[in-house]
Amino acid sequence: MKIVSLILIVACCCLCACNKSAPVSASNPQPKPSDAVQQKLRDFAGPTATGCGRLNAGVPSDQAKATADCALKAHQEKRPFYVAYDMPGMAVGVSGNAEGKLFSVQSQGEDSAAALTSGACPSELRVAASGRVTCFAPGDMGSMGGGHTAIPPGMPNPHAFPKSK
């Protein structure tokens, strides 16, 4: 009787341990739970917005294309939508409302609410070479570029030409 009880306990423990999710990878993207970026995108888009997806960097191109197609179609039909992308150290997203206005949201660092930048999009909705949906012209991040132009004290300017001797 003791052996049967022991076997049942071990079996239950094994079954309970099997509910772990698979590790996150490019082939198994797991979007972040709702955070400040996603909430701001929803605020801009409205309560009836379609969530076209939240993808990790490096997802397969078919997933990126499906997400982009969803956002482009919704924008073309003037239906509210939002889409977000998680990259190392930052999250970015685009949303559109029922009037066809576009908004961009960006967050850098771990505390997404503290480093949140958002505003109206400066350009039309498009798919960048990376496969991500964006509303910035190629090469233009404008005010959303965050600290790109800020060089930490003591660090040489990486864009400066070397001095001639």
C-alpha cells in the first residue's frame, strides 16, 4: 500500500512539473504582457482596436509579414489597430485610430513607463527593411530617436572623422 501511495505522489509531481512553457527564441516568440507601451498604443487606437501582434526581434519573416499585413490593411480601411515589437533594450509600436491618424510609441530600458516616448507619426505607414511596421521615413527617427545624438561624457564621437597629421 505504501508503494502505491508513493508511486501516485511521484506521478502527480511529475505531471505538475510539465506545465512549464517552452523557452523564448526566434522560432518560439513569446510577447511581453501588457505594459506601458502596449497601454499607450491602445489609448491612441481606442477600445475597439485590433491588436495586430507584439513580436520579438528575429521572428520568422512569415510572422512579421502577417503582423505587417494586419496593420496595413486596418490602416487602409481606417480601422483602429496597434502593433508592437520587442528588441533588446527597447520596445516600439505604432497605432492608428478610426480617423486614420497614426501614432508611434517607444520605450527604452527595463522600466517601460519611465522611458516612454510617444506622439503623432511624422510620415506614412510603411514596412521597413526589417519587416517591422513603422511610420518614420527611412533614416529618420526624429524626436523618437531617443539618445542617438547624445554622446556620453568622455566618449569620442563615433561619427567624427579622424584628424589629419
